[in-house]
Amino acid sequence: MTIIEIFAIILATLTIAKIITILINPRAWMKLVEPMFKNPAIATIICLILAVVTGYYVLQSISIVEIGAVMLFFAFLIGAGLMSYSETLFKLREEVIEKGVRKAWLPVII
């Protein structure tokens, strides 16, 4: 089994666990992820480390062009999913404009 297949199994397992948890008790899921949002600096560092590690192995398997195509695909999926939260996103946009992109530099770059 390759490392990419292991990554896929980890993603599938976490996704199934998340869906089951949300279907049974949505508040339990919120309690689980709440600590990440209470300390965004540490969560950001952890996410970046995990992105570097997975990115290293993914780049060993596929080209950067293929990664770009997959990112475009997921951007469309995420965009479609976020459309139902447009009012909230407009409020967030205003907050980002007021505070500047200082806090949002990473998502802007990505």
C-alpha cells in the first residue's frame, strides 16, 4: 500500500466518522472541533505542517498541473457548498475589509 493510498484511507475514515457524528449528534462534532477554533495560531501551524508533509508525498506521485486541476475542482465544490451561507460570507467579507487582510493572508495567497 502506497502512502497516497494511506492518505486516502485516513481521509475516508475521518469523513465517515464526521458524517456519522453529525447525523447522530451535531453538537458533539462542534465540541470536537471547537478547541481548534479557540487557538487558531496553533491550528494553522499544525495544518501547514500536515500540508507540507502530504504535499511532499503527493508531489512525488502526481504533477503540479494535476494538483492545480484537483484544486480547481474542489474550489468549485466548496464554492457551491458555501453559497447557502452567502449572508454570513458577506459579513465576513466586511470584517476582512475593515481589519485588512493581515489575518487572512494565508487564504488570500492560496
